[in-house]
Amino acid sequence: MDLNAVRLLVRVAETRSFTRAASDLGLTQSGLSRAISRLENQLGVRLLQRNTRSVSLTPDGQMLYERSAPLLAELAEAEKLMLDRRCNPSGLLKISTPSLFGRKVVMPVIGELTLRYPELRIEAVMTDRLVDIIDEGFDALLRTGEIQDQRLIARALPPLRWVTVAAPAYLARFGTPQSVDDLKDHHCLTVRNLRSGRMVDWQFMIEGKVQDVSVEGRLIFDIGDALVDAAVGGFGIAQVMDFAVRDDLAAGRLVRILEDVAGRSRAISLVYPPSRQYSPKLMAFAEALATARW
């Protein structure tokens, strides 16, 4: 089997585009297409479904991709190590992370990495927008929830957990809610989901089950970062990730409420293509992130 043709197939699978793959590989589209066709003829199976607008893997193509991509990445890494015995991370690492998590958790991690490895540069895009790891040229993403894209490797991290908080000044003025039902009489700080356009529900453990609860307030934000500032300012009650308010809770600027019904959590993963899994700079970031506190 022609390993070079398999390498070309892997790039087409990752980009889902002959045009993009050919550009990345320094080939013409016709040359790339002919190489894939020769591989299909050699194997006696169809590997790609082509049309005028897109390209996708057939079941046989998907199996070959899943088996081949990690092996090719390992071969590429072995070649790199043979050519350059230095193991220190170097070059540009481009990552994307949710905004609040990026500022509070990722920032110290990447700052320390650049001090530890002088030849390493890191571009961190901190946004709540859902970016495309391939089309936008990222090495890795930090993404919450279930990872549906089977082309990517998802490395699970400790889950995110939420707390419900308010400033002492707010509670002194409006009282402390004793139950979830009491929230309807309070100013709840809310966020509008950028993708759905809906207000993000709060979640509580009610009768042994995590339940979504719709809340209302007169302050609505587009990102979670603003919730912390508004809560510290005494403008309302917020439900936020616990790492974001750890310092404010310790300093007494915020206090936890409704602790007996706390129940919201969400998975978060470091996500990257198989071709990046042996990258020293990415592995250094992954290891540092795994030991970070949040």
C-alpha cells in the first residue's frame, strides 16, 4: 500500500476539501485526486464520496483513516526525533478556549509554559464562539460538552462545576433566597447563548435529579465573564463556574447560596486532530493543563 497516498487521504479527510488539502500539501487538485484514485484501485474499494461542493469518507475510507492517521503521526514524530534529538517544545502552538476559562485557568498555564520553554510561542484565542479546528488552523481546542466529531481526539479534563453566588450587599438589601422558587423574586444575572439565542437556564439538584430552571433578570450578557463583575458589584445573583469566583468567595466579596441544591456540572475536553497527538508542544500544554487547579 502506498503510504504517501494514505497520507494524502488523511489530509483530505481532515480538511474535507480537495482544494484545501492540495494547497496544504503543495499539490495540484488533479494530482491529489489521481493519487487517491490509484490508492482506491490498489485496495479495490471506494474511499471517498465526491461531489461538486464537498468530499466525505466512505465507511471503508473512515476505517482506513482511523487506523492510519495515528500511525502516520507516529511515523512523522519518529522522523522528527531522528532529525532533531531535542525534545523541548518549540514553534507556534495555536489554541482556542472559552473566554472565562481561558482568562482564569489557561492564562497561568500558557504563561508558565512560555517561561519554561523559550522557543515556544502560544497564540490563545479566548472566545465563546464555536471555532473550526481544521479550517481556522488550530492545534487544539478546549471544548465543553460531548465531542461529536469522530475525526478528533478528545482528552477529558476535570469537569466544570457551577455555584450560585451573590454579594453580601445584595443579600442585605434584597434578602437571601432559601429555595429555588424564591429566585423569581430576585434579580438574576443571565447570559444569552450565542448559538441558540436563548437565555441559559440555571440547574439545580431537585428531588435527586438535575433540573433546568428558567430565571429572569434585568441584566443580560453575551458572555459569562460579565456575570462575575456584576455579581461582585451587587447587581444580582449569578450562577457561575466555581473557579471563576474562588478568589471572590475567599475574600468575602461573594457568598454561596442555595448550596443544598447545587448540581450543575459539565464535561470539558482538550480536543485535537490525530496528526497532532505526538506534538511535543501540544503534549507539554496538555500535561500542564491536567495539573492546573480549577
